[in-house]
Amino acid sequence: MDNVTFGVTMLVCGMGGTILTLWVMSLVMGLLGRLFPEKPEQKEG
């Protein structure tokens, strides 16, 4: 494997891993949003 092929492989794996991680984090945030919904603020006075 020459340097260019290795570089492109690392580029694809790195970008794919980043996008996969962001997708998993968005799923976790959505799940937490459903488990702990935001409560409306109550006005005093």
C-alpha cells in the first residue's frame, strides 16, 4: 500500500468515525430529551 492509498484510507476512516460518533451522540441526546423533558418555568407573583 503506497502513501496516497494509506492517506485516503485514513481520511475516509477518520471522517466516517467522526460522523458515526456525532450520529450516536445525537441519538443519545434525543433519548435523554425524551426521558427528561423540559419543564415549563412557573412565574412567581
